Amino acid sequence: MATFDLGRFRDLAFARPALPDHPLQSVDDAKKILAKITAGDADAGLADITNWVAGMNATESFTPGRRARILLTLDEAARPLWRAHSEHFLLPDGVGGRRAEGDPNILRALFDSASEFATGFGIVLDAAADGEAASRWVTDNHALLHTRNMRWLARRLALSHMLRLDSVGAIWERAHRLHLAAEGRGVARSVVQVFENDRFRSSVRQEYTHMLLLELASPEGMKARDIELAFRVARNVAGAVRLEAERSTEAPFAVLPVGDARPGPPLGPVAPPPKEEPADRAPVPPRLRRGS
């Protein structure tokens, strides 16, 4: 089994000298560069895409709308490369049913790539929240942008658990804030087609629920490949889970969506509302015992 060259990946993704002008200034530029990715070299291809996203994240000259459209294009192109690397980790020798752990260097490269994408979409949404260079296109596509960002956070969460990293808390802080922002904009429940060629639809709330289900599976006690399996199972059932904002005695699990809080047992019984006397009823005087 060939070992994934993490050093080469990181050199291609992060060690290149910064250019005075980012090479991607439009979606057409992105498509032209993506067409030059070497066929069959998924390692270099994902490193190149990660490099372009990292360069955009370090550049302030992009408007939120242009940044978002280019990121979406790069995200679509990264998807098959992610799939190839995931399969390489799960089936290191190309043999189905193997239980051996794959090369952790693959997971580290995927975590690096996911971090840049999550940061990129976060920059777009943070700029929109601050009212910076208001973009009609971003306003019209908040549901999609929030959903893509939450999906990248979900990937980072799974990889953090698989690699036993200390970034889980920070990921939950961002996820709670992102879900709250989506609720505030009224797009948390909006169902969108997340990728152009994907027949499955999702929403910010469904992606957030996916993360909650993964955490409830106690991934800290699993092996990496078992976390990957739990991640896939949780995605398949997330759409059938009810996630309500109000506390309820019927809920088997709950989460206080602040800080780095994780889901767990319910937060306690809900106190019944106090009984009120009818307004037209005179108060009843206390009954005294004979001889008082």
C-alpha cells in the first residue's frame, strides 16, 4: 500500500509563493484552471484546489458575491476528488470488506482542505452579516451558502474525531452560530439542491442535525473507519429527525446551542405554566377553624 505524501500535498497547497493578483477573478477563470488538473492525479488536483481556496481566503479584493460564486465552482470540482481520497482511505488496497485502518495522512490532507473551504464560505457569510458590499446574488442564495458551509463544518467535525484533534469545540461554536444566523435570515429550513448533479436535497437544519447525530454516536470511542460509517448513516437518517427550538418532555436528546455545547440528555423537565384564576371570580377567603 503506497503511503500518501502529506508533505507534497501541503507544499502544493500552502507553500507556493503568494501572487500579487489571485489567478481566479471570475467563474470562467476557475473553470479554465480546473480543466488543466492532471487526469488521474487526485492528490495534486485536491492540493491545487485547496491552494486556490487558501489564496482567496488571504485576499480581501473579492466582493462577497464573486468570492461565493468562485468557491461554489471549486467546491463542485473538489467533490469527486474527495470521494476518491475517501475510498482510498477505506479501501487502501482496493479490496472490499477490509477492516484495517487506512493512511491517516489522507485524513490530514482532507482536514486541511475542508478547513479552507469552511473558512471561505464563512468569510462570505460574515461579510454579508456585516453589511459589507451588499450583494444581491448572496442575498438570493443565502440558503445554499449556509448549507454548503454547514456541510463543510460537518466534514471537519468527522475528521477531527477521526484524527483525535482538539478542534471539535471550535467547530461546534461555529456550527451553533451558523445555524442561529440561518434561523435569523429565515433560511434554516429552506430545502436546496446542494450540488448541481446531486439528486438529494438538504437544508441548513438537516446538515446541523447530521452533526448532532454524529456527536450522539460517541465517536470519541470509535476507530476512524467506524466514524466514517457513522457519518454516512447519520446523513441518511438526518432528514427524518425532528429538530425543534422549544424545549419538550418528548425529546430524547437536547443541545444548548451556545459555545462549544454538544448534544446530550434532555435539559430537564419543562415546568407547567402556573394556573390562573378567572378574572371574574372573586378570591376565596381562607377558611378558619372553629375556636380560632
